[in-house]
Amino acid sequence: MLGLNSSLRVFLAVEPVDLRKSFNGLHSIVLDRLKADPCSGALFVFTNKRRNRIKTLYFDGTGMWVMIKRLEQGRFTWPKSADRDDKLELAPEALALLLDGVDLKQGSLKPWYQR
């Protein structure tokens, strides 16, 4: 099972992608657009234009994982890169907050969030 421990490197694709892509399509985006090695052990995170879905790509040493989260309501608050890069590195803790519905910029829960 994948854990978001502090040693995990997390990269967000700043621009939305077509989430109909699976292993090979996301692998190509990591190589071509993000200029990174998809087999490095880092977690690569993508969103769609509406920001209601997140898809991740992760290589665990034996194979590639693709995971997806779809929101039933609301949208993820997607960070922007300050240096115009195609990817943004996040701490695993920040990713956990983002996935839990926290607006990273304001540090508050989104109105749709319920626990």
C-alpha cells in the first residue's frame, strides 16, 4: 500500500491533463512535459480542467500504479507554479491536505468538505 511518508517526493502537474490517459499516457506526460523520470519512485499528481478529479502515477519498484479520486461535489484548489515550471514539488503533508479538501493558499476547508 502507498503511504504518504515524509520521504516521498510529490510532483503536481500544474496544467490540467486529459484524465482518460492511463499508464502509458501519464508516463509520457511525466517524461515529455514534466521532464522527470516516472520510475524514480516519486508520486506524480494530475488533475482535469474542471479540477474535480485527481489521478496519480507511482512506480513502487516492481510496477506502475495509477490511482484516481473523483469528487462528488466541489473542486480541488490547484496550486500554481511560481517559476512558470510545468511541475510543482509538494511536501507529502501538503498533498494529504489537498486531497482532504483544504485550500492550501488560505489554509481553510472548502465549503463542500465534510468529514
